[in-house]
Amino acid sequence: MKRLAALALAAVAAFSIITGCSSSKGNGADSDKVVIGIDDKFAPMGFRDDNNEIVGFDIDLAKAAAEKMGKTAEFQPIDWSTKESELNSGRIDLIWNGYTITDERKEKVLFTKPYLANAQVVVTLAKSNFSKLDDLTGKEVGLQSLSSAADALDASPLKASVKRVTEYPDNVLALNDLKIGRIDAVIIDEVVIDYYMSQDKDSFKLLDESLAPEQYGVGVKKGNEALLEKLQTALDEMNQDGTAAEISKKWFGEDKVLK
């Protein structure tokens, strides 16, 4: 009897652990929170302010969308190079931080409709003599690893003409290396470098030519159409009631949100 009682207690304990674990994760369409994977060094979309608080255009947009969905947004800084793995593993519910829609990514995740236009541009030091892409022949360029900047460079003739491409974990490190002369240029999101140049008007300049136009969307795990539908409904409502426009004006000084 003692053995049977012990086995029964063990079974109850195991069941409690299993159900406890499953109820604690449960993020997505039916949970009261949504976990959002971000790159916390991607100003002005998502980054840490002087108080180490996570702020940004995408942060405000996500909070407002979550509220309309009846949820709380929880932001999880991730290694951007593993973003799809983080999503597919269930550790995050959404990829939302200047996430460019591409055909390759569409094979891995579901996307909302695009909500912001962007482009991959080339930034150099303000004091440099570079003005066009051909000026970078034989030079060294940097970019964020596994970003759409890398995709844009791969699709450009510039890739074959530069001396070397250095990949960085984030744009901040790339721009720092540009400032100290370790590289000659950085390929970067236009919305990102526009923000940095508004804060530091004397250090950088853009080349006259850009590499590729693109659009941002929110990534949802494949198979989670319910969450995608709820999120898209919230985003559509924010476009209609002016919430998205207000957030855009706060961060960009104008309404740049795609309708």
C-alpha cells in the first residue's frame, strides 16, 4: 500500500508540474500577454533610453496594438540573428522591431500587412570624399549580421567591388567602427540612420544612391493565424482612429505609417 500511495503522490506531483508549466507559457492569441522579440539597439524603432527603459516607435505601436487586443505587451531583447528560431521555439510570440518583409522570411514566418516604408542606404563619415556607390570600390563596409542590409548588399553589384564586408551584432557597433575609421561605410536602415543623424548632425552623411526599398511588417509564428488576425485587426483600427499617426508624429515628426 505504501508503494502504491507513493506512486500516486508522484503522479499527482508530475501532473501538477506539467500543467503548471503549460499554463505559464500559453502566450499568443488566447493569453493575456504577448511576448515581443526586439533588438534593443535599433533606434528609433526599439532601443534603451538614458534610464535603460525600452522605448521607440515600434514599442509604442506594439503597446497600443496589444491594448486593443486586450493584452499586455512584454518586450524580450533577443539576438537578432536568431529571431526566427526564437519565434518558432515559442519563446516569443512576435518579431516586431524594424522587421523587413522578404520572400525568404515569408517562408519562415507569417507577416502582417506592411506598416512602414524603409530603404537600405549607405552612410559614411561627413568628412569623407564618398558621394556615390562606385566610390566604395576597394573599400571596407559594415552592416548588421543577418539583417536586410546584408540581403540588399548581396543583391547589389557593390558586393563584388568592395574590399571586405564586416558583420556586426548591431548597428551601434558598426557606426562606432565607422567613426573611428575601422571601416569606410555602413549599410543601414534609412529610418535608423535618419534618427542618429538627427542626434549627431556633424558625424555622418548619406550617399546619393540607396541600395533597396523595403517595408516593415510584424512576424508571427506559422500556424498561429488566430494571433495574426487579431493583431492585424488592431493595426487596422489604429490606422482608422489615428492612433498610429499620432505615434508616428511623436517619433518621426510626420505620419509615415502605411495605410
